[in-house]
Amino acid sequence: MTTATERALALPEAPAAGVPAAPGLAAAARRQRRLAYLQAMPLGLVFAAFFVVPLLLTLVVSFWEYNEYEIIPAFTLQNYLDVFDGCAAGADLCTTFRTYLSTLKFCLIGWAATLTIGFTVAYFVAFHVRSAAMQTVLFLICTIPFWTSNVIRMIAWIPLLGRNGLVNDALMSLGLIRRPLDGLLYSDFSVVLAFIHLDTVFMIVPIFNSMMRIDRSLIEAATDAGATPWQTLWNVIVPLSKPGIAIGSIFVLTLIMGDFVTVGVMGGQQIASVGKVIQVQMSYLQFPAAAANAVVLLGAVLLLIVALTRLIDLRREL
Amino acid sequence: MTDTPNTTGPRLSRRTLLQGAAGLAGAGAITGFPAVIAAEPVTLRYLGTAVNQSGDIARKVKEDLGITIEYIPVVTDEVSKRVVTQPNSFDIVDSEYFSLKKLLPSGNLVGMDARRIKNADKITPVFTKGEVAGRKIGDQGTAPKKVFYLEGPTSTKFAASPTEWITLIPTTYNADTLGIRPDLIKRPITSWKELLNPEFKGRASILNIPSIGIMDAAMVVEATGDYTYPDKGNMTKAEIDRTMKVLIEAKRAGQFRAFWQDFNESVNLMASGETVIQSMWSPAVTKVRSQGVACTYQPLKEGYRAWASGFGLPKTLTGRKLDAAYDFVNWFLSGWAGAYLNRQGYYSAVLETARAHMAPDEWSFWMEGKPAAQDIKAPDGTVMEKAGAVRDGGSFESRMGAVACWNSVMDENTYMVRKWNEFIAA
């Protein structure tokens, strides 16, 4: 969207800046530019009202003081000091770093798992399935989990993984284990499992989309040139699927970064997440502290995305 | 109580409202009604947790007073948030007493005029004096008697001695303790310290609501004889650190299976056998039992952690709505609602009016701790307790009389919340 707008703005400007144009032409160019602004206005207004303003408010409030029942518009850095309380001490990891580390861990594991599964599924549907009808059917099947809500998909795991759940019962009756496995539920394992279940589709869709755009003759050319299937995959398909991988990664990473419901439910509330910290503070009316945490979280997510876009120039690839 | 099963929402459906309205309109046209009802019907927006927000109560109020109750069911934290930030979004609030420390300074609530509350002098001394049957009960934390009276109608200061201005008229209260699975523990449990007993490693749970969870932990610390708090409900920073250290050690040792956040989570943990001992709320124990799973609301020698909630009025309420709110509160104390709540295992504010609305054997089971003469049924008719059963913890006197502390907001609340987050991250 931005690129389109920029292009529309940039084009009429070019002649005006270069040779002095005829007065009529300049007027036309100006009109066109105004038109472009008008066209971009509705989206701009929506963005300003529902994105920029709340964000600025959050930023402002994060510097305010508060007590039990009101927030006081006076500048303070205390909220940020509280966020990083004990972080400089060094001996033991402070709460915030520990929380981010745990969140980051889930991000990495979740990302790697969804990427592997997502890429494989997309590859299968895009290259192995020959008929377009079958591709559509299989692709739709991938979206079936979306027919129920996030929370229900998550909670459905609990009776399965519990101490007396189906999985433990099955393993015990098969004689594979003597005592039920406790680590199946309310553990890192169950959290990652839920993330994979919930988020893999966000990987499949953009990667599949990228793959469908790959010119099949490139693959034929690679085969003709003597490439093995693995070489084709690695040297042709993966590089050309990069935009899809990048978009999918951004989806998955931001989803996991901001999540607290999945970590809460599947982790038995025993695993910290940044979102949960913010929620607890909100429920105790500590809005400025929550705002400060939100700003720090925003910064962390932005850093992650900047790092990603360093790896892949999304605009060029699209 | 903080989070509660929302069983009430659907009952007050649009249809019942419409039916009520239609009936009213039709009848009014023919026979004429008493002044209150003949005028435009009053609707009260009732903000609170779902504990008392029963469809049955709303229906009965409509029948008796012609007032329509519109429930706004939210969790406890959300109640406080609404009172502070959106005082115009409700006409009557059902809030916990411990929230008052946060709510009153906002100036959004007013003292209720005791002279307009018919049964004000019959409210149980648990609230007015902190006594049960003439004996003082524990008053650590935000005991209701500390925040019951205001110095004036619009004062934001709590009065030390009784005045005419009441902050909240009590709706329900109860004494909380640990729930256990006797079939899985197979030995008597008598002390709070069992919660952190390594014997139950990986099978214990506490609730993930900082201000309440830390008090349960404090009960454990005291039970182990480690430390005696001057006031568990208002710890110093050092005391918070000490308590959290105990919790963190237990967590790192794998004592807890999970923490629970709402009513249903606590029921599921217990019913599925994930946990065998955990902090719990009385109706949650009842629900586990109604699934055919043995569960005891275990009285412990160190006593109970109590909570209480009550009706407050927003400053903005005037005219007919204000009158209607007083009518409703008076009706609530007049017995029917009290009996209804007592039958669910809560306690009501005015015991004698509630007693008049309960069958003698119901009263002796719920309030006197005697064996049930016949099956005890829930308001919807399902059997809650078989004949011969005795209520866990016994009579009103032995339960409320053994209260050790009350849910509270500490002065060091901000620090406590930060430490709690540290505990969760540990």
C-alpha cells in the first residue's frame, strides 16, 4: 500500500522538478497529487485514529505516575526503572530478561517447527499435487482448524495430554510407560505444541502463495542442467519462496511474542509471558506500568522484524 | 471470589425481558398498577461478578418490585476498573470490600443512607463489629468492619465507629480454605502447610490472583511456624520478599501442577486429578462433587481466608433510579435472596430474614452444620448433597468464627504485583 502511494506521489513530481513545465501541466500535476492524497486519506485517517493516536497515548502514559486509583500526568522514568528492576545487578537474571528469554525461546522453537511443517506442506501441495482442483481442496483442508476458535483448539488438548488423559492412558495400556508422563501438559512441550497447532497455517499460506508463483520452467531447467531434486529445492525453490517465508515468519513471530493466552492455558499459568505481565498490571489498575511494558515489548518486536527484513528485502521480493 | 461461573447471563434473555414488558403493558392497560410500576419501568444496571447475578433473582425482583435488573457480569478486577474509570456505566455495583481502598478515593461511590435500609441494624455483626456469636474473629487484611462506615455521605474516609453512612451493603460472604481430593490423599489434612508438602509434589495448585494467592502462601508460612505476620493482609516489603521466596522455592522444586485463574480451571484441575490439594472456592468444590468426584472443602486448624462483597451506589445516581436502587437493596435483605444464596453455600447479610425463607432442615444443614435430614437440592432441583451429609466445616459459627484473615489490598500493592510476576517467571 505504501509503495503504491509513494509511486503515485513520486510520478507527477518528476517533470515538475526537472525542466520547467508549461503552467497547465504543472496545475494538472498538482491536481493529480491532491487526488492522490485524497485517495490515501481514508486509510490514513483510519490509521491515525486507531493506530497512531493509541500508540502515542500508550507512550505518553508510560511516563506518568500512578497510585491505586488514578494515573497522574507527571513525568517519571520510574515505570521503566521498574521494568528493568534488578537487571543491572547481574547475579541472577531479572524478571523482565527472564520473561523475554522464555518468550524468545518459544518464538524460536515455534518458528522453526512451523517453518519446517509449513514449508513441507506447502511444497507438497504446490509441487506434488498435480491437479488444480485437488490443490484447492487440500489447501482448504489446511484452513479447517480455523472453523473453531483459538481457545477451543487449545483447550481440546487438555483432556488429551492430562495426567489421566487419552495419550497417557494409551501409552500405559500399551505398556510403554508405567507411570503417567506429567510433562505432557502444563509444560514447555504443551505450549510449543499448541503454538504449532495454532500458527502453522500462517506459515503455509504465504509460502504456498510464493511457490505457486514460481515459474515451472525454472525447475525443468534445473533438472535439465543436471540438478538433483535436493539441489533444485535448495538452489531454486527455497530462494524463490523467500518472500513467503519472511511473511510467514513475521506472522508467527509476532503472534508468539504477543501471546499470553496460549502460554497461560497450556503452561498452567506457570510460565511467564510479557503479555501476562501486562495483563496483571492492567487488572491492578497500574496502567502506566503496563504501558511501559507494552512499549518495551513493541521495541523488542520491532527489533526482531528489522532483523528479519535485513535478511530479506521484502519490498524488492514482492 | 474473583472469577465465577457465568451461568446467569443466558437466563435473562431478551425473550424473558420482552415477555415481561409485554405482560406489563397489557396488564397496565386494563387494571392499572401501583404508582411505581405504572410509571415507566425502571431498569437498574447491576455491575458485579456473576456470583450473585442469578437469573432467578432478577426474575423475582421483576415480580416483586417491577424493577428490571440488567446484569453486567465481569471479573472482580474489572469491577474496580469500571467503578474508577466509567462510573456512569452502571446504577448499582456489587463489589468486594477489599476493593474499597481503591474505589473510595476516586469519589465515584457514595455512602448509603442507613436510615433508608430497613434491615440495616440486623446486618450480621461479622460486618458491623467483626464478631460471630459475640466472639471477635480474625481481622487481618481488609476486614469489612474496617471499611464499613463512612464519615459522611460523600466522604472518602472510613469512619472508625458506626455512622449512618455505609459503604457497601453486604450481599454475600464466605470463608475460603483448601480443597482436597480425599480419595487420592487418603489421610487427614489439618493444616495449611500441607499445600507445600513435598508429598504432593506436582499435584498442588494455588490461584494466580496475586493479592489472594499471596495470602494463601502466608497462611502456609505461618502454619510451618516459619514466621508470624503482624498482618497477612498488609505486608511490608521484607515480608513480601520472605513469602515470595517460599513460593519461588516451591515452584522451582516442581510443587505446583498449574496455577488457576478462574473458577472452571480450578474445577477441571481437581476433577481430572491433575491436582489433589489446592486453594479453592466453595461453589467450585460443590461443582467437582456434582461430577461424582470426591472433593472436600477442608477446614484447617489455622482458620479460613474470608471474603465479602456488597452493594454500592455510584455518585451519579439520582431520582427514581436512586429510589429503585434502595428498593432493590431492601428487597435483597428481606429474605428471599438471602435464602437463595445460603442454599448455594454462601452466607447472606441478614440471617433472620433468610431463615424465614428456608425450610427448617435446609437451615440446619447449611447454617447449623447438622446432617441433612433429606437430600439437599440446588435451586435448579439437582441433588447437591445426599441425606445424612454434613457441610464441610460445619456451622456458620464454626466456619465464620474461625476466619483468620480477609482478602485485601496491601499498601505495598505495586511492589507485591511486581514480585508476583517475578514468581511466575521463576
